Amino acid sequence: MLPRIAPFNRTGFARTVPELGLLLLAILVLLEGSVLPLGAASTPETNTHGEANRSGAVEGHSNHTKKAFPVLSFNYESVKLPFEISLWVLLAFLMKLGFHLVPRLSGIVPESCLLIVVGLLVGGLIRLAREEVPPVLNSKLFFYCLLPPIILDAGYFLPIRPFMENLGTILMFAVVGTLWNAFFVGGLLFAICLIPQTPVLNIGLLPCLLFGSIISAVDPVAVLAVFEEIHINELLHILVFGESLLNDAVTVVLYHLFEEFALVGSVTVLDGFLGIISFLIVALGGVLFGAIFGFLAAFTSRFTSHIRVIEPLFVFVYSYMAYLAAEMFHLSGIMALIACGAVMRPYVEANISHKSHTTIKYFLKMWSSVSETLIFIFLGVATVEGPHEWNWVFVTATVILCLVSRVIGVVGLTFVINKFRIVKLTTKDQFIIAYGGLRGAIAFSLGFLLDEHHFKMRNIFLTAIITVVFFTVFVQGMTIKPLVELLAVKKKQEAKRSINEEIHTQFLDHLLTGIEDICGHYGHHHWKDKLNRFNKKYVKGFLIVGERSKEPQLIAFYHKMEMKQAIQMVESGGGSKLASAMPSTVSMQNIQPKNQAAPLKPKERALPQLSKGREEEIRKILRTNLQRTRQRLHSYNRHTLVGDPEEEGIKDLILKKQMRIELDRKIKEMANHLTVPARTQDSPTMRRARLASGRNTDFIPAQQQKGNKNSSDPQSFTVKPSADGVPVIQVDLASPQSPDSVNLFDETGQPAQNDDQGLMMKTKSSESDKRSEKDDLRDQQKLMRCLSDPGPAAEEDEDEPFLP
Amino acid sequence: MFLISVSAAHLLRLYERFQFLDKDNRGHLRPEDFEAVLELSENPIGDRIVEAFFKPGQETVDFPSFVRVLAHFRPTEKNRNRDKGQPDPANSRTRKLKFAFRLYDRDRDGKISRAELLQVLREMLGMQVTEEQLQSIAERAIQEADLDKDGAISFDEFRKVGPLELGSAFILLTVRHLNDEVSSLSYWRSG
């Protein structure tokens, strides 16, 4: 489109891309501003027109005048609502796009700020164009449409382990911290109102406390938006973010409590007591609802093996139902959503197809992205709209008190918490936690929900809330990044999770559990271990389909890594002839769960023919195994969907390409035999990557249907007959990380060397002795042929035995 | 070995546990006594843990040794005075890492060979995977960690694996209540 042409257009008006981006933005804003008044203007028109028509028709059929048939007519009314919604969404997207075209700006200012500014602009334009601004941020829209996607995204991809490990701390901050904030701010504001000097402000204690409870909650949307860009270490991220999620329960209870009581006018001790009980019910009830729906979703996903297409829908619909059900009972919808997502995830991921998984991931990220953008824009628009009542004292007092109470709260709580924590929170950590307590749209919406008749000071509240939100988002949001740099806070570890970590983490878990048992102490690890056992024994078997319920986590992780690597290989070597000429064959028996009794014996060298029954077996194996590997998403960062191979280092890819070329050269040099390894690594995944475009996941190449084939033909690069001991030639692309880059065995006595470029060649001298000459020769020739083959197409003559 | 300060109350609970395990009141424990701990039999690396209590070649473990091993699991003190004269206390990070390393490296040759790693994986993953898968994983793990390409993981490589992650995991290599009981034992010298 236009931005892309710009660089080539030397003499054009907009010479550079950023300029063009800004121009585009301006155009869109104007468009937005102009369409809406147009909509409003046309409404009365169509109405009167309609009336005229009706009255005309009523007068009698005989009276209707003959008008020219309307070739082109304009009817805005019927498409008004969807049209406006789409226009807003489009605006949101184009804004986001525009920001990324101007990279300098997005480096300094967090996106949320820019979006609010855009909202202000749009709101301003609309106000100029016509009298009133549409009430875009009405609470219903916010709570039922805009908020759930963000929370679901957060809950589904919540990193469970750090969350659980720090749960105590998070709960302390969320519950006690929020309570403290609410009472501190509310109480002191009331005290300020009592001071006779303050200009006309008679707000009662309860409304003040209500205000305090609205303003005290840390907002997950704002936190997400800002923290995503600063990449701090996982601990701090999960603490602040977890707090923002869990304080919803407290907010809900306090809000309803004070709202009720503010109307009544007084509170008794009993009410306080009921409030506490209510809190427990709200929180635990929300979690319970979420868990129930999560299990239902997991259970449903067990049966979807035949209708893969609608699998993502289950995830979304069940989660949304959980949210709505919780809201119905005035329970905490956010907690329900989090619980639902977190509970269903391990089971659903084990059951659904890879494509569904990708769909879910992308849809969630997309929706939450749109929602977040829209929320900030609407915040800007709503600011312009008002209604406002500015009161210097109240507003400044609010802002100052919020900051102060946050700092005091965090410091005080940390002092207590550190007594129980193993990894203590340092002063730096405390500062970041305090500084990261951003308020956002939830506070505004809650304020908006207040009934105007009962709360005459609603406007003052709204103004104050907006000021606090603006302050936190702009000032704190913009300065947190340089502060993080300045204080040298630990950043997120960019290191990829390695298999070693997985192994050692599990090992440590077992070790600590064992030590706890020896000490006779039933601690944290003991219960975690018990839960895992229970999960493995009963729950997994119930909720996960078929054999996957027995797959240990380590294996799944390993497969995922191999697949990622394989995809990377395939994509990086995409255009090169070499890559496509190196199919890898599959030795299916290595992927199956351990059904056969004996491990693979290297001795057996028989090359059986492919029988019909075997073919069916192979097809079945293909089908089951193609669903195995999954890509787990570790990132909860919306801006970078980590895991795409293209995004990883280019240097690596170049290096690998070089090594592959090296490999090719070396293979050509080698005139000797090949033996078969006893193991396989990423061949199924490589093949999967290649077959990714298949309609069904079964890919049966043409030659497979033919009667007798030479089963060890390397060009039939799907499955080999999975007899035991079938020699499988496996050519793995060379890489320093692949365990078995090339399984080429040299029998003429050249020892296996580690090539300086990372080729791994291993000798298996014991195996090589037992091979027959004939086989060796054939295999070797096959390999040569396979390497020189230009493409993976199944050819007619390929299954002729290439024997002289 | 000598201790600098001991509070009887702290040690009491551990001693009670020791006595509970020592059914015949012999004053020392043998490997069979650990079987009284039922959950250990379910633990994949249960026998390794038990083995760690016994010094190589010894059949029994007395109470001081019992405590010494458990002292590894106290929380690390962050601002320890690093006196040159004193050896690291049992709960320092290095010692913890060393302890865990020894659990992998059963033959105590200072390296985790492929076979040893394979053994660990076999124990942890049990009968659910094929031999080939285990070998692949072991191979890959060694590849990732092995910097000097000798086919085994030495202690230094072990430390470097998964840079800070593993280190901080070892900070977490603690059992909370041991802090109370063994807090005064930080001056035990480990053998």
C-alpha cells in the first residue's frame, strides 16, 4: 500500500516513511471525526424521509407519485452500529501501525500514552464537529467486551510456576495492600474534606471510602501495557501483574459494600463481618467457577478429534461463560477467567491439534491487543467528553495520597513478607513494585458506574480518577523505563530454556521432596508432589485423550525443542536446493511409546517389503504422532509472540547454512557405507514441518500405494515400515545442537571426528561389523542419490532397487 | 570437627526424627532405616538421596553426619563474611551445587558422564519412554552443557548450565523449617 511505495517516490509529497505515517494518522483521525457527525446528521434525514414515505403511503395507493427508481441511495441508519464499531477498530489498528512506523517515538513514550493522546484528539475533533461525543466508554461495553479478552490472554498464558511460588506474596499485596490503600486514601480524603478551609466539599465518609476503593486497585491493563515494554525480570513482573489480577476480588467487594452503605448511610460491625465473608465467597467462588468451566473445557476438548476446526471456540466460549457466570453472581469475574484459563491449559493443549493451538494463541493475542488499544483510545475520548468538575484540592490530594499510600503499603508489607520469603525482596524491587502500581480504565469504569442521583459528587470523582490515571500512565509509565535502566534492575533472562534446565528443575523437585520426607516435614514440596501425583494418576487420564496422558513433561518439552529447531532449519534453508534435497526418513518405532518389549537391536538388517497391513499401521502411526509435539508458549508478552523461528538470530541461520554446505561437501567426499543409528531425533518433526500444508494430517505419498517397494528408499521420506530393526537412513541437518547431525558412518577406518564446524559423526563400530555388503552398498548409493535429488516429489522410478 | 555454638532446642526435633528412623536404637542409621520413610520409595531418586547421607565406604551414618547433610538445605545467607580462613558453610551456594552434583555423579569422578545422566533420566522418566528417546535427551543435554567437549559435564560446566536460573534454583534448595533447627550449625565443618 501507500507506505511501501513512499521510499521509491523521490519527488512525492511525503518523502520518508515516518512522515507518511504521520500523514496517514492525521487523515484517519480526520476521517473518524468526520464520519461520525455525518452519521448523526444523516439520521434525522432518513427519519424524515421515512416519515414522508409512510405518510405518503398511508394516503392511499392511488396517490403515490411515480418517482424515478433510486439507482443509488444512501442508507446509513441500518449499518450504523456495526459500521461505527468497525471504524473504531480500524482506527485502533491503524494507530498501532502508525506508531511502529515511527520507531523513535515508541521508544520514548509507551504505547498506552500515545493511544490516550490519540483518543484525546479524536474526542476533540468529534466535539468540534458536533455537540456531543458518543459515550464510548460505557461500563457495559467495557466490562463485557473489552476487558475479558485481555484477562483471558493473561490467564491462559500465565506462567504457573513462578505464580504459585510467589502466591503468598502476591496475595498479601493484592488483599492487604489494596485494603490499606483504600482505607488510607478514603480516610484521609475525608479528613481533608473536613478541614474548613477547603472549598465546598461535603463528602461523607462512606463516599470517600468508596472513592478510595475505586482508586486503590492496580489495573492489569495498564500494568500489562507498560511492563511489557520494559522487560524486567520475571519475579517482579509476576508480582505486580499477579497483584493487579487478584485485587479484583477485593475491589469488587469493597465497591459493592461501600456503594450499598453509602446509600444507607451507616455501617455496623456486623456489616464489616459480612464484608469479610463476602470477600472470601467472591474470591473463592470466582476461582471455583473458573475451575469448573476449565475442567469442562478440558473434558470437551477430549472429544474433538474429529472436528478440529472448532476447537479454539471451546476455549473462548467456556472462558467467557465462566466470566459471565461469575459476574452474574457478583463474584470476581477476573479471577474466574484466570482460573479457567490456567486450569484448562495443560489438558487442552495436550488434546488439540497443533493448528488449533496456533489459532488460540494468535486469536487471544489479537483480541487482547485490540481491546487494549481501544480501551486507551476510549479513555482519551471519554476524558474529552467529561463530565468534569475540577476541584484543585480534591484532585491534587488524591494524586499525592495515592502515591504515598502505595509506597508506605509496599514498604510495610515487604517488611512483613520478607520474614517468610526465601528470596528476599530488595529495596530496588520494592521501588519497582511501588512505582509499578498503575491505575487504569477499570477505575474509570467503576466510577462511571456510579449512579448520578445517589452520588452527587460523581463528577468530582471522575475527574480525580482520570487525573490519577493520566498521571500514573503518563508520568510513571514514561519514566519507569529509564528508571529501570538507572537502577540497573535485573532484566528478563533472554536465554532460551534448555533441556538441562528442565532436567535439573525436575531433579531438584524430587530431591527437595525427598529431603522433606526424610525430615518428616510436610512442606511446600511435599504437597506439590502429592498434587502432581494425583494429577498424573486420575485427572490426566480423565481429561486427556488417548496415549498422550502418559507422556511425561520432559518428553513433551524435548519434542518441542526439536521441532522448533527443525522448523528453523527448514525455513532458513528454504530456497536452497540442498535443503530440499535432504529429506529425513522416519523411524517410527522410536516415537511410539514403549510398546515393544525389546529395544532396537542394531543387529537386524532385514529389509522387509511393505505389506498392506503394515501400510495401515503406518498410516495410523502417522496420524497419532503428528499430533504429538506442541509448542508451549512461555511468553506472555503481547508484542513479541516468541517462538517464531524467523525472529531468532540471523547469524545462527547463516552459520547453519554454512555448515550444511560443508556437510554436503563432506558427504560427496565420503564414498563409504552408512549404518543405521539406533535412535532418531527430529525426523518426525522435520517431516511435519514439510507436511505442514497438508489437508489432512496424513500425508501418504503416491509411492506408498504401490505394491512392493524398497522400503529403505530414502526418497520416500515419510514413514518407513516400522518393523523392528529396519535400517533407517537418517540425514540430519548439521547443527551444533542437534545430537546427531549426520549419521554417516565410515567403515574404511576414518575415525569419527568432531568437525570444527560442528558436524557430529559417530562411529558405531559394533554395528558396522554386522552389516552385509549388499546393504551397505545400496544404502550408500541411496544416500548419494537422495542428496542429488532436486526435489521431494515422488518419482516413478524411484523405487526400483538401484542395484547393479 | 567441632562446633562453635549449638542450641539444644534446635537440634532436638532433628534428633527426635533421627531416633524415629533408628528403630533399633543403635545410635546410627543404616540404609534400611530410611525405608521407614514411605514416600521415599515413590520418589524416583529416593535411593540416591539416601546414598548421599553415607560417606563413601561407610555403612552407617551417625547423628552429626545426618545433620551435616541436612545443613546443606538451609537458606543461603546473602551477606556472609567471607573470611579467608574459614571454609564455606554448608549452605553456601557452591556447597549446595556440589551436593547436587554429587547426586548425579555417583562414582565421584568429578564428571557427569553420559551414562550417569542416562541413569538419572531413566529413574526420573521411568517406563514411560523408550530407550532411544532417553538417549536423545541425554545426548542433547550433554551437548548443551559440555563446553570443553569431553563428553561429560564437569562441575564448572554444571554451574554454568542455564546461567542464573540454576543458581537461583539452588538458592531455593532449602527446606524452610531447617532454618530454625540448623541455624546454629552453620559452623559445622563439612568433611
